[in-house]
Amino acid sequence: MSEKDLDALANHTISRDRFTTAELAKEVAALGPRWTIADNQLRLALRGPMTRTGAAAAYAGQLADELDHHPSIVLEYAGMTLTIYTHDRQAITVLDLVYGARLEKWLRENGWPT
């Protein structure tokens, strides 16, 4: 995904609209290889030193507060795992992908290779 495409997704109008399976697969792939779908949730897996993954977890929390959207974040010595979905829709929605794009943009701007 180009930076322009990531910016467009990060700035997308936030909604709780669902995606078709094909649309969802395309959007998640656009986020990059560290993003997957597991158990009907958008999942991010980061590996690295705790100081780096801890900073990513802190930003993920800040972003959650800004969007009033709350992921599950597991921070361990070897990395961080984040999962998110829209609880009231029981699905991955536009809101989740906007959250993911904004977090991915921050990761890239802060030295996390794609």
C-alpha cells in the first residue's frame, strides 16, 4: 500500500459499516503484512524490544481514546498483539480499519519496517 493509500484510509469517514468478505480481505491486505484477520477480529502482531512495542501500545491506547474505540492489547517481553473489532456489530467495520490505518501510519513514521 502506498503512503497516499494509507493516508486515504486513515482519514476515511468513520462509520460502523460492514464489509463484504472480498472488500474486507482487500482492505486488510492494504494495511500490510503485520495485519491479519483472526476470529472475526482485526489483528496486529509486532515483535521487538519491549521499549519499542511499549511505545506502540501507548500510541494504540491514545488512538483508542481519540476514536472512542477499544482494542485488546497484550504486551509481552517479545512483542505486542492487538485485536480490534466493532462490538455492537460483531464484525470488523470501517471504524476498525480506520483505527488500523492510523496505527499503521504511526508505526511506519516511527521506524517500524513494513
